[in-house]
Amino acid sequence: MDITTVRSYRVARTREELLLAPGEAILAGGTWLMSEPQPTTTGFVDVTGMGWPDIEADDDGPQISATCTIATLVAWAKNARDAGTLPSQEDWPALSLVPAAADALLASFKIWNTATVGGNICRAFAAAGMVSLCVALDGTAEIWRGAEVVRLPVADLVTGDGTTILQPGDVLRSIHLPAAALRSRALLLKMALAEYGRSGAVVTGRVDPTGRSVFTVTAATQTPTVLAFPHLPTPVELAARVADADGYYSDPLGSADWRRGVSIVLAERIRKGLA
């Protein structure tokens, strides 16, 4: 897509250079920015020049840079067993959700190698696979708001299908996934109306070492749905909570009733798999 309104492009290398002039927009992978006209955008500010490390991990969990590509995150998760001083994959079994969430995207390997984790989260489409991943694992976003640093759950960052709490000039710096969640047993299932269609429902479930369980519904609801239980719920408990969730919606890729029904079925399959 030729973005004919854009007249300037600059690379930010310091925090001060992230301050946006009127009409400027943050650019990372650019897979969405370059996919359709941007009539209000007159300049791009490229944040990949900030030089943020893709992933920094310690015993508290990985800190994922907003500019880390989806392909890089998937490769890191698959190779975590050989990550030297980092915890082994046996310690963080929930890393299995990373490739599963990436597969939930309607995207080719070319998109994986360009699109960024932060960009997918900030765009906040209901079917955003990186939102599904981070919400499932209690991910926390670090947002630069001028000189201020704001931290909040990724689940609270998304306010609707394609909308967030981000204010003009806010920059998503990174996402932290806590080791406590990564130590859980976890599963992700998705459903679409077409074999290669956009996900109509993505459901995740995990059981923490303490026995606490968390189920999430994304893609089927306009905002992430997080359902926590002190134990693994019964089929009746889980179905009732999923059915009562807010935000099921209708569009050409599925009706609200279909999304609700599919989410109940997927959640039960996950519950059985974790039992």
C-alpha cells in the first residue's frame, strides 16, 4: 500500500526522539500501517532504532521488547531448553502457548518475520494472537508516557476491538510474562469459520502449581475475558462463566451466539486436557 499522506520518516534512537509531532505515528514492523490508507498520518517514527534487546529473561520471567518480531519470540520459546542460564522448558511448560498463539494469527511466515509483538498488542484487534498469549500468562505492559512509566496488565490495556487505553504519544516499551504463570500447565485452542480464516474464538486455560486455574477467551469477545478459579472448575462452573462473559459480538466471520457456543466447547476441551 502506498501511504500517500506520509511526508517524513525518522528513526528514534533516544527517548526524547520518541516525542511525536502532529501527524506522526509510531512505526515498528509496519505490517498494519502499510496495509491500508492512513489519512491522518503525515510522518513515521521508527522505534526499531532504539536498539531494545528482543528478549531478556531471568528467573522472574522474560521481558519481551515491543519491537521483538513474532518469529523471534516463537524461535526463542522453542529453543528455551538450550538458553544457557535461563530456566529450562520443563520449568516453564506454558511456553508452549507462544507458537500456538502465533499460529492463531491469520498470517504467513513473512508477516511473522516483520510484525512485532508490541504492534500486534497495540493494534488490539479482537483476534490478536499476542493479546491472547499475554492475557493468558498474566502479561504486564510497560508504557512510556512522556517521562512517566506506566505498568498495567495487558488485559486492561485493550478496551475494544481495535481500541486501547493508549493516549497519543504513548509508546509500548515491553511486556513481562511472570515465571509463576509460565510454570503452569497450559493449553490453547482456536476455532474459525474457515480452515484458514481469522480466529473466531481463542480460548486458553492453565493450571498453576498451586492448583489455581485461569481460563481466557479472546477473539470471540471484544475485550479479553479472564476467568480465574481457586481450583480446576467443574464442567458446569466453567460453562456458566464462559457463557456469562461480556462482549460476544457478531461480524461476517461469526455471530455472537456462535462465538459464545464455540468458546464453551473449547473451554471444556481444555478443562479435560488439564484435568
